[in-house]
Amino acid sequence: MKLFIATLGTETNTFSPFVTSAQTFEETYLTRGGGHGDTPNTFAVPLVLWRQRAEALGWDVVESLCAFAMPSGVTLRTLYKQYKEEILADLRAAMPVDAVLLCIHGAMVVEGFDLPIADTDGIDCADAEGDLFEAVRAVIGPDVPFGAELDLHCHLTEKKVRNTDALVLYKEYPHTDFPERAEDVFEIIKATVEGKVRPVQSLHDCGAVGVFHTTREPMRSFVDHMIALEGDESVLSVSLGHSFPWADVPELGVRSLVVTDNQQAKGDEIAADLCRRLNEIYDAAQPPYLKLDEALDQAIALAEDPGQGPVVLADVADNAGGGASNDSTFMLRRVLERGIGDIAFANFWDPIAVQLAISAGEGATFDLRLGGKMGPMSGDPIDLRVTVKKIIRDARQTFGKPPRTSKGRMGDAVSLQLENGVEIGINSLRTQSTNPDALTQIGIDAPNKRFIVVKSMQHFHAGYAPIAKAILYVAAPGTMIPYFDQLPYGIARRSLRGIDG
Ligand SMILES: [Zn+2]
């Protein structure tokens, strides 16, 4: 038996001020032919796991590209073509293969997504992974089992489903379950190769966009229901594609996907029922966003309550994980104006400030212009007098829940001290904070701060919830402002619930 595996992923915010380039992939994670080391990067985990499982069965494994880019704006078309051709060339060289497993995000949008396919060398730029799947299927033919693991923020398009045998999405947001879902899709493809099951997929359009945290009700019970449905032997996998609302693509929207063992009608029924249930709980499922001052007022009140740990304020609109700059100054400015102290910020992306702080050295005090560099959605820069507390070169931070944790790159990281117990983490690679170790490693005592502002939509939750007294979601201005009726969609259906206002 021979298994072919590869990773190609990013989540494209078509409203983001950046493009996704080769450098974006290189800085996030890019390797070829395996060799992920003893502590695999977060984005390599599924490939490492599939290789271990396959080799334990005595299968040969051919690993192609493993490339993942921090979410940004559209991916350059020449780059997508290059990665696609590389994967296809490796696949052709490996033929005949008995199975294919790909790890993708599922919301990659390529430059030219707003043009007709005839003008983009035949590439379906609005659905890059659907385009890739179609090309892979053309190489392997209709009978080779082909599965993939996707982020739940994928656009679950008909092309992706049509060209594969089994797609399995993460169920949890934050995505703490990606190793388990990698196991799930491996099991389905293994059973298919062995002739024990014949997977068929049922897709249903829920007609909505939104943000669905699975850490709270009613989504917690919704996910538990999906898991319970998989208790039926003929139901191989149940997924909900949340979609990624900051993308102006034709198939934007929440969709359910059910993989059954050759039970199309049953799968169709379950998929339709999931959308019905989702629409029932839709309003209650949306995060309880607070306006900036309202959030600061609540945080101050909560800090007076008995109990340990900081009040964590999520600056959701400046989430690098969704294509924002991580350098917006709206919250910092208001915190300084209101004189709020004993507060840490995780974390500003400001490579120039990092460079200046490193050159000044630990203990140096100087005037620094911080943040606000990437466009109107970053706000204005802030002039500060700072002291450099600690510098860590090539810093990493934890993602996930023990024991299945992995490490993500942060670049060089520095802590800055201001008056009044205000401390700011800055770093040179654009990334959201997923764990308080982003702060503690640079000498900021995160668990004992009164407040922490974290520039993240929800992935911070896995790492910060265990130390937080309370968590507030703040809708300050920023690239990822979570009011979809205000986004300038031109292609996506405006009739979707959540956009229709
Ligand atoms: Zn996601």
C-alpha cells in the first residue's frame, strides 16, 4: 500500500491589507518531504500522525509539500500555481498510489478571485483547494480513496466535496481537536482502502454566516450532538463548516457535511437536520461582543470580584489569525486615556519596534512610536516612553490543550514596560497569542496581572481560559470587525443570515 500526503493551507481575508506571498508561507511553516523534527510545528501535526499510522500498518508513505501561511489577504496566483504544480508533480511521480490524504485549511482565495476563470489560466481562484482537489482527482482517477482534513472555517464548496471521498473538519473552536480529526479521516480512508466501507458525502447549505464559539452553549451541545451522531456505525463523520465570513466568495456560508457508509439518503437527512438546528440556535450562538468602553467598564467591575486571575479582553477585530495586522492601537489608546493599570497586552506585531528595542537592549528606556502602521484599521501609532524588560530571539508559544500541544513561531519577542504596570508584548512575526507563555517567557507575569488584552478572536481561549477570572469579547475597530452587514461584499450572497442585516 502507498499513501500520498501533503499540506497546503491558509485562510484568506479578502478585505485584509496584505497579500499572501512565499515569504508568508516561509515565515509560518514550509518544509518538503517530511523531516518535521522531534517537536513538530502545529501545522505539521496531521502529516506526522498520518505517517506514523501508515508506517505502523506497513504502508509506504510519500510526503510532498507541507506549507501553511498565517492568514492574510489573497494568495499570489503565481505562488498558488507553483505549489499546486509541485504537489501534482510529486503525486505523478508517486503513482500508482492507493490513497491520498491532504491537510488543508479550505479558505484559501487566490489573486483573481473576482475575475472569470477564463482570465485566470483556468484556476478557480475563489476556491483554491477545490481547484487543487479537482487536479489531484484527475491524476489518481475516480477509484483511489481521497480524504482531507479541513479547518472548520473552510468554504465547504461543492467542488471540494465532489472530488473527494471523505472530508473531516475540526469540530472545536478553538481548534484543539485537529489531531483527533486527523485520526478520524485516516480511519475512514484506511477502512475504504481495506474495502470495509464505501464513504458517500452529504452537503447541506445552512444559508448563514456567523462566528460560533464551541466553548460555550448553545454550540457546546451542538458539537456534542454531532459527536453522538457518529455513534451510529453507518455515520462515518459529521462536520459543520462555519465558513470564514471575511471572504467575498460565491460559496460563502455555513454548511453541514455528513459522511456515511453508502447511506446517501440518511446522510442527506442528517445534514439537513443539522442546518435546521443551527438556524434555531443561531442568535444565541453569536458571541456576546461588547463595545470598547463598555468592555473596560465591565472588566474593572469584574476585577473587584473575589477570585484569582486576570480579566482577559479579546480584541477580536485585530486577530492576525484572520488576516488582521495585530498592530491596532484602539484598545491601548483607550486604556492609557482612562489610566487603567496593571494590564498586559498580547501582543503587538511591530517588527520596527522590535528592532529598536533589541538594538537598545534590556533595561534601556527610550521613546518609541508603537503600532498603527498597517492602514486605517490599525488606528494611529502611539508615542510612548518604554523600558525594555526582556528580549527572546526566535520565540515560540504553545497551542492546544495538554497532552496534545504544539509550538508556533513568534519571531523575536520583547516586553515593554510603561508606567502604572502597563506591559506590552511585541514581536516580529505577525501572529495571534494562543497561550500566556507568549508573555511569561518575556518576563510578564500574566497569571497575576489584573487585566490582559489579547489580540485574538478565539484561539487564545485554549491557553488563557485556565488562568482567566473572566473573558470578555471586545468589538473595537479593526480589520476583523465582526459585524458582517457592514462588510463590503460584492460577490457573496447578501441574502445570507448574518449579512442581510
Ligand atoms: Zn479556523
